[in-house]
Amino acid sequence: MSQPQHADLLIVGGGVAAARAARGLRRGGFDGTILLVGEETLPPYNRPPLSKELLLSPEPLPDDLLLAESAAWYERQRVQLRLGTLAVALDSDARRATLDDGNEIAFERCLLATGAVARRLPVPGGEAALTLRTVADVRRLEAAILAAPGGEVVVVGGGFIGLEVASALAARGLRPTIVELAPTLWGGALGTALAARVRDMLTEAGVVVRTGVTVSSVSARGVRAGNALLAAAFVVAG
């Protein structure tokens, strides 16, 4: 039986936090081996551009805007990347991690930087709603946009992601409707004055905003929101 790969530090997670941790350790003088294991096939990248520049245009973003660090940085700092790989088990006593391909990593220290995943709509048909968390999500959204030029779209959620997605969809010629459970945008967290101002701006941009409405189902016919059935070429959960 072959010996498992060894790393002085194993970082589980392929987001910006993982890259920044590796950078901080190197700057602090850590000279041991670093292995970063990430589920996505891209190196750690910045997520804010996903709902902004990347969604507003079908043109790919330059790497220097999207990636947290360049490929050359990882090589220069001796940070090994193992991408497209999921850590499925961790034995802290034995200091072993098991990957989804069956291989094991032996480590001296392990840092968990797994981040979060987008929450699915907990209603019948909610699994059909698109989300926006990864580059792969943007590609799925892009395909949906191209397949429904000028179409009606429902965005569930009146938080930052929902508002940015709806705004981008309107800018690309679609007709989005935001459905928010709370009586004001952002769930009232940023105050009624700002919520009212942003609502006016969205309306001017062609976005319909429906607050205080509960989504009960998603189907091929559309989204059931309160007593209304909203037609939708596709649905985004934000």
C-alpha cells in the first residue's frame, strides 16, 4: 500500500480565505509545505465580481480581476493546489484526511476554510431555482439568460445577491421581479429610507419589487408568490 501524501499544513477549502491564510503564513515566516484542497476546479477567486462584472457581460473576466492569487504566486510561494477534489473525511487524531478519489493526505496541521454553500429554496420545486455562488453558477445563469432574451424572470430574495442579480438581468434586457418575504428590502436591516430609495431605483431600471410575499412553490408554470402565479423563464434564489 502506497504512503499517503504528506503536508505540514493542509488547507481544506478553495476560497479566498484559504488563499489569504496561505499568504499570511508565508509572510509570517512559515516555511513548511502547504497543500490546498478545493472542490472547485478553479484556484481561489474573488466572489463579488460574480454578481457584478461577470453577470453583466458574457465576456470572461481577466484572471487578475477574478483570481485571488496568480498561478505564478502559488508556484513562487510553494503552495500546492489540488483542485476539483473534495475532502470527505478527517481524522484529527491520526492526522489523516481522505479525499473523494480514495487517496489520503497525512498532515501536521489542518486548517478548515470550507466557506458556505448557497441555500436552496425549501419549497416544492425549489431545487429548480438557480443560485449564484460559484463561477459554474454564473455559467448556468448565462445559459439561461441567452435562452430567454427579454423574458420574465423571478428573483427570490431581496438581499444583496437578489438585488444585484435582478439589476444585472434588467440591464441585459430581461424583465425581473424580486419577491421578498420581509416588508422591506434587505429584511429591513439597512433601514426603510434606504430600502425605499433602492426600490425606486430598481423600478426605474425595470425591476418589479414585491415585498411581504411568501413563495410557496416553483414549477414550469412559474412561481407561486402569495396569491399570484408569476410567469418565469427561469428562477434565481438569492
